Amino acid sequence: MSELINNSENRKELLKHMIMQLHHGEAPESVKAQLTNLLKGIPYDEVVEVEQELIKEGLPVEEVLKLCDIHAMVLDGHIDHTDAKAIPAGHPVDTFKKENRELEKLASQLNVLYTAVKVAAAENSMETTDSTIIQMLSIFNALTDVDKHYRRKENLLFPFLESKGITGPPTVMWGKHDETRAFLKNAIAALQNAKSATASELSDIIDILLAPASKAVTDMVMKEDEILLPMSMDELTDQEWYDILQQTNEIGYCLFDPTDEWLPQNVDTMAAGLRNEFSDGTVRLPSGSFTISELTVLLNALPADITFVDKNDKVKFFSQGTHRIFDRNRAILGRDVRMCHPPHSMHIVDQILNDFKSGKENAAPFWIQMQGKFIYITYLPLRDKDNNYLGTIEFSQDLTSLRALEGEQRLLSYGN
């Protein structure tokens, strides 16, 4: 039996079999017991390969999302990191891991508060828990900072993994990110509406909303520390990590401000799409011309975000205006546009692209309320004079101030 377990292919087949048992409804505890007995330790890269293979073999991503927490629970503490690479101080992975330690500290503080509430509820305490709610609300507000941690993964790290054919784990993790964001949002709303709750009432809120939210955060910490980050260290070059580092400030950090500087040897410090030296060549159009510098400044001066996706569904360009509405980083250039959206909206992206390519539709408008702003988003197909499809442009505007206009303005008045 030990020879079977020590063989990589057999180990992966066994892990795949166990995950499929979960998929078919086997009791998680019985499967966990089998795995614990059979697997002394499984290398993290094999876990990634199994997840990737299951998706390729047709297991829907939605099902992998449902199973993700269960099979992560099964593998927790049984993953072999013997061959994991050392992480230099200041490296993007070093920052991810230190952010994870801060997230764990907050989750630990919540667990202490949960326990105190449970004890009070067991004693039938009727005292209000306003001070505890305030503490919890403060911690959950801090936990929402994890959004920046997740966006750096989604917009900077995942594109490099996808370029190497590793698409399964990023897709699954993005889905779990969105679940966690929703959990945190609901937890905060519940606490804001729980004024003067008794210990028993707050205990119920903990069970239904708060504990699942904080657990979602710590579960993702485990998945990153045990699987994603060691695997990413193996897959990405120093140049690619340096490219990620150079773009990190555009999104920001989560609960941690790194002080160490990491500068690997033999990297192009002007890589990562950071070159700002444009030739003074001329772009000639039917109605006029621009130098490349003029065209760049013009596109960035427009009071809107522009993203262009070519006919092969790859992100080819985005504007870099000062009032950006949605995150855009150079890491998305050349990325399949479907992978730039969370899993639950991929089918909408597919429908828009298919309807544009077929000529069935010529515009797809959306409008949303976001952080007190009215955002108008429209997708438009680009076609040449012979009506051949060239790609799609996304045009996003903050129309909040325009919607509020009344009357007329005929006199000169400069805006901001």
C-alpha cells in the first residue's frame, strides 16, 4: 500500500477519487478519515493538478466551488511543502503571507468575542450586547480590506498563471473571493441592524452570518498558504514577480504596509509595461492625425474608462484616466476577457460577444449604483467598412453629476 501512496500518479488518482466521492454525496467525515489514513502528505502541486484535471474532465466550476471547502478541510495539514521555495523579504508572496497573518489576527479576535457571546447566551443573559456589536462591526469593517488582497490576485497574479495553462485554481478562487465578499457585506449589514440585541439573539446572528463570514476569510488564507502561493512561486519567474510588484501600488495593500524592498538580480526594471517613452511617430486617420504622445494623452483625458477587446476576445488596450472607475492593470493585456470577470458573470460576457460577432446586437448598456455613484456602462461592437467584427469596446462613465443637472448654463464657468 505504501508503494501505491508514494507514487505520484496513483496519489493523484486517489485524491481525484476522494473528491468525486464528495461530489456524489459521500459523507465528508468518512472521506476525511480515509484520506487521513492513506495520505501522509501530498505535494501542493498535485492538489492543483487534480483540481485542474477535474475541471477539464467536465466537473462544473460551480460544483468545484461547492466542494472546495470540503476537500480543503480534508487536506488541511496533510500537504507536503518540503520542496517549497524560500520567499525573499519584500517579495509579493511575502506580502500576501504577511497580510494573511493580519487577517488571522482579526479572525482570532472575532472568535474570542463569539465565545463570550455564546457563554452569555448559555447563561440566559438579557443584557444588551451593544459594546460587543461595536467591536465586531469594527473588526468586520477592517476585514473588508481583504478586497484589495483578492484584487491583486485576480488582476495581477491570475493572468500569469493562466498564461501558463493554469486556469482551474484561479477560476475557483475568484468564485470563492466573491462568496467571501458577499458574506462580509451581509455580516456588516446584520451587525448594523442588531442594536440592543440580547446575547441569545446575537448568538443566532453569529451562527447564521458572522462565523461563516470570518471562516470564509480564514479558509482562503489556508488555501493560499498551503496551495496557491507555493505553486505560484514554482511557476512564475523573478521577472514576472517583479512585474507584479511594480503594479501592486495601483491596487494597494491589505492591513499591512510592507517596508522591505525586493529587487531581484537580472530583471528588466523597466518591464511590466511601465515604459513611458513613446516614439514621436504619427498615427494617421481618415479625419486627421496624432502623434503617439498626443493620442495617449487624449485617450486618458476622456471622462470615461475605455477598454478594448480584440476579435479574439483578448484585452488589447485600456485607458488610464485619473478618475478610473474599475481596476485596470497592465497584467490583463493579452488576457481572455472572460477571465477578467467573476465566474457568475462569464455567461453574460459570452452572450454579449456572441451576439456582437453574429451581428444580432449593436449595443449592450448597463447602469449600476456603486459607492453612491451612478455608473453607466455600455459595450459596443467595432466593425470595419465591410462589417467585419474587429472587437468590442467597453465604455464606462460616472454620470452622477450629469444626472443632477437642471435648467441651463450659458455663461462660462470652469469645472474641476
